Amino acid sequence: MASNDLRHRLTLHPDTAANDNGMIGDKRQKRKMMAKRGLKSLAIAVTLPFLLTVLSACIGSSITADDSLSTRRPFWFPPSWAVHFTCPAISFLTGMAAWMVWAEGGFHRNRMALLFYFTQILFAVLWDPLVFAAGATRLSLMLCLGLFVSQYGCMLVFRSVNPIAADLIKPSLAWVAFLSIVNIKLLFI
């Protein structure tokens, strides 16, 4: 048979080729290590703000300062469970955006990005207990406006590093604008 005379020619893949030290797959091992580090950093970047916001929501929902608010609020007010559910989801998106910026070295190149990001995390964590637990609507309105400014700053700074990260901040801006309207309405109820 003619096929018995054919010889199979082996071509080594560049990733599995032996290097000077005789190590096979050195590039592949490096890529695996980098991928593992990337996944760990992504998990931390998303989980930390998410858990802080969940903790804040738990504190805000466990202690209610004004129970009469539920009877006198307008029809378009979201229920408190919706607020407690949406805030961690928004926190998850901003954590993902921050990780994208960090992965491209944006926090090292522009220190304002890190400042805006940490400021918005702080404001987001403080807002829920101030509104639901303490009932401090004026202070929480100022905090909400500061949160909007810090998230807008995040969006502008993140856009210069990664436009997709800036787009992930936009739902947060819409949510904070809605929370500001809710805060304004709470002042006059």
C-alpha cells in the first residue's frame, strides 16, 4: 500500500518547544499563572465592593428609623427590598469596571481613577444605613450627590483607559440619579 510508505512529519508547537534549559511548555505555564492571577484579582475586585454593599444593606434593613415612611410614600417609590437588591448589583458592575481599568494599568497611570473609585465605594456603603437606619435624609441627599459626582468622575477617568469600563458605570449613574430623586422626595414627605 502506498500509505505505508508515507511518513508523518511532526511539527512542534512554539509553546511546547524546548527552551535553552530543556523546559517544555514554559510559555504555557506562564500564561496559566497569569490567568490564575487574573481570575483571583477579578474575584477580589468584584466581591469586595459587593460584600461591603450587602453588609451596608443588611445594616440599613435591620434597623428602620421611620416605619411610617412605608404608608406615606408615593406610588413610584421602589420597595426597600428592591433598593437593597439593586445596590449590590450596581456595586458588582463598578467592581468589574474597576478591575478592567486595573488590568490595563489605569490606576497606576492616573491616581485620580483610584481616588474616584474608593470615594464612590465609601459613599455607596454609607448611603443605605443613613437613609433606612438613621433616617438622615438631608445628609443622605448630600451623600447621594457626592456619589453621583464620584461615579461621573470614575466614568470620565475610566473612559480614557477602557471605554467598556466607562460604559459599565453608566447604569450606576442612572441608579444614583434615581436615588437622588427619591432622596429629594423624602425631604418633602
